[in-house]
Amino acid sequence: MSIEEMYSFVRNPKRNMQGIAIRQGKYFGVIYEYKEVKIGDVDNENLLSEDPSNLKESPERVILSFEYNILDKYGFDTEEFGKQEFGDLLGDILVDVIDKYGTGEEFESDD
């Protein structure tokens, strides 16, 4: 199952809100939104736990961090959303969204 099959964009016209619905897997039915997304370069010095030989092989590393709001828990306990598995899924979805649609910066204007 590919990551693009795991989610879809949804809109609630009553609240003028758009979110992302998880469409497959353990968290089926949950709807959420990203609050803040940060993308930045990683300094080699900040990767002290990494083997230095690996850094030479993959010099283009970035940090991707995000916060999110759960819009519809779909019956899940709140504790589920603090698990590594859930965070990894949202991170994978975010990377897919950025790959497909960009970061949105290209649509912003200084006007």
C-alpha cells in the first residue's frame, strides 16, 4: 500500500476547514490538520549520533518538524496520537504532500 493511498484531503463547509483524512490502516477515519511545519538544513555537527562516513554518502539532509491538531478522533483514545507510529505516519504523509504540492512558499506574495 502506497502512502498516497493512505490519505485524502477533506473539507467541512460548515466550519470552513480543510483537513487530511486517513483512509487506510490502523488510524482509518482520523482527520487532522498540520499547524506548523518547519523545514531546515541539518549541520553535520548536529548529527553527532550519526556515523561520519554516512554523512559523506548523503550530504543533503533536512530536518522536518511539525505540529498538528486532531479534528476528528474517530473513536480513538487521545493517547494513540502521542505514539511514535502515529507521528511517523503523519510525517510520511507530510513528505508526500510536500513532494506533490510543494511547501506553498511559491504561492506567497509580498503584496
